[in-house]
Amino acid sequence: MNRRVLLKAGAAAAALPIVTSARGLAAIAAPPRVAVQPHDLQQLLDESAESLGIVGAQLAVFDGEAVHEFATGLAIRERNLAVTPDTLFQIGSTTKVFNAAVVMALVDEGRLDLDEPVGSYLDGAPLTSDVPPVDMTLRQLLSMSSGLDNGPYTDHGRGDDALGRYVASLAGFPGIFEPGTAYGYSNAGTAVAGLVAQRAMGENWETLLAERILDPLGLEHSATFPEDLLFHPVALGYSPTPENPEGERVPVWGLPRSIAPAGATLCCSAGDLVRFAGMFLRGGRSADGRQVLSEEAVETMHAPEIDMPTRIIAQRWCTGPYWKRWGGEVIYGHSGTNSGGSSLLLWCPNKGVAAATLSNVPSQGYPLADKVFDTLFPEVFGIDKPRTPTPDSVTPREVELERYVGRFESVGNRFSFSVDGDRLIARSEIGSALESELIPLGGDRFLPRDPAMGGNRGWDVAFWGDDGSGRATHYLNGVFAMRRSG
């Protein structure tokens, strides 16, 4: 769009259409810190989704007082069912912040301790094959610094024991690094934290989520179990193929219940995502003033625990959300993708604002958020969002490439790196045959020339460590850590 889409922060408020709702956040007495023009926000979403070939999408914005909800496209193309503001999408790994909130609610109640070794909650069961067994704390699990491998996505059934069976299966996997010493995103680690909550209370994880977070916050457009989804409009997933660039319907619904805390089952509207973020902006309170989390719990979740070697998705990770700085403002959030949907949720406590996007074309979820937020953050929130770098926008730095040559592995992943002239080449040796030049950014960071190497998320990659001969010991593919194996 070649014009300014919304009024600058502090401008006079515009009249709001039907899709704008104060439900869920109206308890804030102060006037909105920003003002929006909903017609232009709708146009921004429409044009952004269309340009990316997205079947259906949502955008929600919290302006400090009200939630503004927007929808575009089709939830189920074969039935010509339109996306509405209350349509539920699969949110993937954004669930991890909900899981952290469940754990923090139990910390508030004195049921859990963030710094207690998790083995004490799981009958001392080892979580890795290291000898002696590596142990870690809930704080490390939730801040992605536990050293647990990202783990497999195995299905252990639909019963209440699925989560426990999944965690038991992790005992044979080696750790990636010693707990607390580095960063490595871990779906498995999130599942462990969810199981700890489940074991502490004797209730399944989904019930804890509803009782501690969804119900107290009045999140009426959120659900986990398939039978609960029957009471909501739901968006099905689509995946573009060379034969069908408009996208074919994803033939499966979602990921196994066994990794539900990591992002397998929770579905939400974009509006409910920003209502959830509103809790962090109100010091842990719901819209009607109920103290869902203590102020101390929110402060804990906002405190950075580990620095990231990559810089694009975020610079630090907290107990649940990630942390980054845009234009001098601290931004918290999380994003996620699974088989049928993709989400991105961000909030800024200093500005008192939040925004979320959802897409039912998972591969385009991150590009959608990037395109929408390029306009939304500077022109609505007054926050200078940096442009995501591209291979054509960066200047390669001179680095010693031999440091990175070799093979790095984690469960289900193996990457090899070789030098071709003055270029570092990355190859995926398991699954899809990806190959890409890595453009050096300096400081052990690189940008893949082929965006598919980072899952079309626009992320950078990085190495760290020294094996004593100058070679890196670890590789971070966006957020997923691997250790040198050759």
C-alpha cells in the first residue's frame, strides 16, 4: 500500500465497525493509546493475504482499550465458507506461551517451583541418555535453555496418558548441551513442562489450560478437543504444490495430542490471541479484573533468561515468550506453525498494545505477519519495525568458513556444511533434499539464500562453540539446535 494506513499513535479515535469489539479488554479505563481506521486495516489484511496466495486469514489489534478483529478469505474453500472474526485456526507453537502461563499459575499456587529439578516431579525419570542423567528445571524448559533435543513428533494415542507416554519416550535421546548454558528451541521440553503441570494437579493438560487460563480470561473462541471444535467455525489448512499453486487441502487435521502443550491441538481466533496478550499488559488480570496470574508471575515471564545466537526472530528468550527490541521498544511474543495453520502474536507493554495474525496456509503465515506488521507497527503503534533482511538486501561479511564445515545433528535432522569457492553451502541430509548457500552476516550468523532452508520464516541461522581446534560445536537452524557429529 502506498499510503498511510492508520492514524499515528495519539491521533483521534475513529468510529468502529461491527468487527470491532471491546469484549475481553474493556476493563482498561484509560483511553486507547493508538487510534485505528478499521476500513484501512481490513484493506491491509485483504491485500496482504491475496498477494501471498492465502486462502483464509485473520488479524486482531488491541489498541489499549478495544480489540479490533478482521477476517478475509475462506475457512473451507470447498464449501465456500468465509472466515469470520470468530473462526478458529490452529495456532501451533504460540500455544507454548499458554503452557507457560499454566505453569506460572501453579507456581502462584505453590504447586510448582520454577527452579526445582523436574525429575522431582516425574519420579526421577531421566530425560536424556547422558550419564549421569542430565536434569533441568522448569525455568530452563520454558526458556528453551534446557538442552533437550527438539524431539520427535510421535503419536502416543488420544488418551489422557498420551503426554506421559511421549515424555517417557525421550529417555533415549542425547542432550544437545548442558542445561542453562545455551539456547535451543524444544517442543519436547515444552511437553515435559506440560506433563509436570499435569502430574502436579492430577488433571489432563487441556483441563488445566481451560481452568487456569481460557475460562478466567473469557476466551470464548478457543478450543483444544475435536468435540469442542464442533461448536465453532473452524478453518482447514491448505498447502500450495507445484501442480496446484492455489493450495490443496491438508489431508490431516493436526499434530498428535501427545505434544499438545507444544502446539499440537490448541485453536484460537486472532481476537482471543490478543485478549490473552492483554493479560500481560494488565499485570496478570483478566478484563473483568480477576487476577489470573500474579504481577510477579508476569514479571517472571517477561524477564529474559537466555540470549539467542540468531537475531531475526528475537534476541532473547523468556519464561514462555521471546523478547526482541524494535525501534527502542521491547516486544514480547511467540509464533507457531503446524499442519493446518500458522500464527504470530506480539505485545508491547510500554505501548500497551498487541497484535496477532492467523493463516490457514501454514507456509505463508510468517510472510503474512511480516507484511501486515511492516505497516501496522510503525503507522499504528508508532514502533519502528525493522525490515526482514533478504539475500539481496544484506552485504556478505568476510569470515573463516572452515570453522563451520562438518555435520551437525538432532533427532530427525542432519545438516552438512561444505565450502564451495568462497561460499558456505548447507545441505539437509534427512527428509527433503534442501541445499542453500549461507550468506555470512558476521558473528557466526548467516542468512540462507533459499528461504526454504529456514521453513520460509525469513530466519537467520548461526553457529556457536569451539571444539578446541576452532570448529563450531553447535548449529542453530533458525531456532532449532544441533550438535556437531562429524
